[in-house]
Amino acid sequence: MPARAILPAPDLDSQHDPGFEAASERAEAALTRTPAELVGAPLHPSGPELAPGGELRIGTASWTDPTMVRGGVFYPRGVSSAEDRLRYYAEQFPVVEVDSSYYSLPERANALRWAERTPPHFRFHLKAHALMTGQPTEVARLPVGLVEAMPRALAAKPRVYAKDLPLELVDAVWTYFMDAVAPLSEAGKLGGILLQYPRWFLPTPENKDLLAEAAARLAGIPASVELRNRIWFNSPRSTEWTLDMLRDLGLTHVVVDGPQGMESSVPAVAAVTTPALAVVRLHGRRAATWEAPKVPTVERYRYLYSPAELDAVAPLIESTMEKATRTTVFFNNCYGNYGATNAREMIAKLA
């Protein structure tokens, strides 16, 4: 496989103490490794396109989870402001996924601050807002202007779906989102938008049209799709149909590692549908809580991959690297220091 660059060289504090009671001894060891043990290749400067396998970015799906920001868990004690946390995170990893944009529409002012507080090579991937992928959102979380423009009966509801909104308000949601992320795009720091669809989103002609509409709205911005119903991949024929559809629409297939055996379980299909970008998301394998009702979101992802499990996942990542110019990997097991620990361990394995 061609030589590759793993971004960036982590700058770890040798006195950093994870200090998190739920972390294993292995997690603590990963957090105190020296940079030489974690880095296998120098930072590749941004700019020229690389050959397949040329660039690998590994990070986590959050840098602000409440279980992660407690003093000494991931951030050194004293790194407590929003600015200091992001700057510290960006010294450790070259990429991050913004999960909060799914629950609340992002704010342009925040994007400006993110762009200012991170180095030139850093990239943000934002999860599309719930209304952009057919899922409900809390009315109280929407911008005041959008709520005031709603029909009174809808504005009085606790939650709304995009299908219930007038078309002009759906357009307004997309416009608001795209305007908010524009500073990242202008700074060259917008890695892409993640469209994560719910398990009731099935392979129907209507839903194919919705995917095509999303691709058109995101034209010019890398857009990745994570599907959460096994029907999309339940046979070689359906898998081929799904991947061909994503290729035709110019959408990146998200390779998923997660709990298996349930309706929302999808297999880890190491396929690349957009040669410029491959995305791998690792959710952990905590099957007992994956579809359990009334389980806090953070508990669904409370999972630390074992060394053997990481060994098994590494070839999956390498397979995508053989077919894509850039491969981005997110550890979504963002409980405490679990995601950061596994991300560092994967960097060490693939260096």
C-alpha cells in the first residue's frame, strides 16, 4: 500500500493523569504514551491531492461530552475553558465530529471561533441537524425566528418533524445550517457533513429521492451517509444496490462498527463510494443498551474496545485507505476517555 501520513503528531503531556475512575489500566497507559510511540508518520501539509492511502485522520466524535470534560479524564486539570479545551484537543488529534449540531442548529459565531482556535490542518465534520434527516427535534431548541414562523399549532408542540413543516421552513433550516458552517468552509476546515438516518429510513423510492435532495443541497461539500437499518445491507444484492445508489449521488458511504443482531445493526461493509473521502465510525459494541428504551445516549456508547477488537478493525480501515484519497475515522464511544484512548491506540497500530 502507498505510503501514508497520519495527522498530526500528538503532543502529550507526560504528567497527564486521566483520573477517571471508570478507565481501565490499559486506557491509562494509552493516555501516558510518549509522542514517539503514537506517531508513525509526519504531518502531511494540506494542499495537494494524495494518492489512495495517502492520508489518515483519526479522532473522536466529541470533544465536549460531559463525561470527557471532567478534570483529569481527558483534559489536564486547569484546561477548563471552551477555548482551551478545543486548542488542547486539536493538539492531540487532527479531526473531530460535532455531534451537537444534530440536536441544535449550529451557530455561525461558534464556527468562527472554532476556525480561529484550531491549526490550519484541523478538520471538523458536523452531524446534520435532525430535521435534515427526517428525525424529530425539540421546538425549544430551534432558533426563535424559525419558531415564530411556524404555524401556531406546530410551534405549540414539544417536538416536530420536517414532514410536518411548510416547505419554506424546511428550506430555512437548511439555509440556517449552511450559513452557520460557512466560516469553517471558508477556512478550509470543513471536512464534511454527516447525514445519519434513523432505523425507520428504509430503501424506498421516496427515501432515495430524499437522499438525492440532500446531495443537491450539499453540493460542493463532502457529505457522508450512515444508514441504520439492516435492510439496506441484508443481502449481496441489496448491498450492491445501496452502494451503487450512493456512488451515483456522490455521497460517501459510512463504514460502521457497532453492535450486531438488531434492526438498526448494519454490517461493516468496507466499501468506498467517493474516492476523495472514506469515513469509518466506531460506536462500540454495547449490544445490551443499543436499542434499549430510556437509556441515556452516553450509556449506549459506554464501551472501550479491547486490543483484540482494535486489531480486527484495523484491516477494515486499511481496506478503505486503499480505495480513498483520504480516510477519516471517528471513535464514537465518547464516554470519559474511552474514545480518545481507542483513537490513540488505533493511531499506534496504523502508524
